[in-house]
Amino acid sequence: MADIDPSQSFVFADHLVLDESPTRNFYKELLQGLIHKNNNMLGVVQGFSSLILMDDDVSQSVCDNVQQMKESAHQSTELARGILTTAGCARVQIEDTDLNALFPYFEQVTKSLCDEHGVGLQFNRPEGLPIIQADGNRLNEILRELTQNAAEAAGAMTPKGEVAIDVFPPGEAVEGNNVNIFIRNSSESIPAENIMKMFTPFEGTKGNDHEGNGLTTAAILAGQMGIRLGLRNADGTTTVWLSIPA
């Protein structure tokens, strides 16, 4: 992969780079407070559900319903916590980050995700990558979200597809002073008009087990760190492009 042209049908999530206006701060505080209050109520539901389930005199049918209620409350709590990140409320600590130290762990995570979905993996990265300015933990979150999407999409193919990750130092593949990461996976054809929708919150095609926030979360975190995130689908391959200033 070389000489990537940014105009080659990549759709970038630049529209999700959040401003720092006072109005945004107001809605940020409002959302944080709402989720805090909501999680308090969900905690009460989970607590009383646990008490009911400890009562041996309760019928099995009631226990089944209460267990479902408890699990739904837990899932709602986890969703609410994730929404804070998706809405740009997560704290991001930008500092010197060594990709050479970060990638061995990420490579292990990637392999586990691909094994889970029964797809092959190619991971190509050079040694001696330059230091970047980013939050290493948040960058790991972005990479995990993107790889999870890629592995799930490739795993849904018949026969199963594969995932390939290519990392290029500045000046290779793309001109400029950025480290470029390309995450590719086998996929069904995606109409061009649907590419932009994939960045929309709660927009998903993977069923009720997914909230449809993976790409939105990745885009928001990327924008907070000055990282550009692009997406395209062509010739049976979906490609995600992360361009990170070195």
C-alpha cells in the first residue's frame, strides 16, 4: 500500500470535531449530571433485584423476570457510561506517546478479537516509529473500537474474511509528518451514501447486541487528540484511516 490519495472516496469524520464554546460546556455538564442521576436510579433497581433473587420463596418465573430486569439495568448503566465518551465528556490527557511501546499490547488485543470471530489477521508495522502527541489509553480505545468493527464485519462474511493492519511512518504511503494507520477488512459493499451515516450515533446494522456507537466514539476521541479519521469502502474492502501527527 503506497501513495494513498485522500480524495479517493475517503469520508472523514471532521464534522465530529467538537468546539470548546461555553454552550458546549453547558450541555456537557447537563449530560454528566443526567447520567449520574440516571445511574443512581439504575443502581437502586439492581440492588432491589439482587435482594429479590436471594429470596428462596420467590417462584422461578418471577426470578427469571427479575434477573432480566437486573441485567437490563446493568446494560443501561454501561451504555450511559459509554455515552459520556461518545459525547466528548471523557478526559483526554495529551502527552508524548511512544507507539513502539503501545503496539505490542494492541497487537495482542487485535489477535484475540480476530480469533474470537474466526478471521485471519495481518499486522504490519515498522520499528522506530516517532513519538506522537496523544493520550495512549484513549488511542488504544480508538484502535480497539475500529478493530472490533473490522473483525465482526470480516467474521460475518461467507466464507469468513480477514483483517489487515498496516502502519506507516511519516512520508511513507502519504506525504507529510503523520504516522498513518490503515485498518482493512473484507466486507459487503456499502453504498457511498451510507458511509457518512456510519459515524452517526446509534446507527448500526449489527443487531440489538450493538449500540451503534463504535465509530462515533472513535471519531470523537480522535478529534479531541487532533487525529484525523477517514473511512471508505471499495472492491469488497472497508478501510479505516487514522492519520496521527508525529
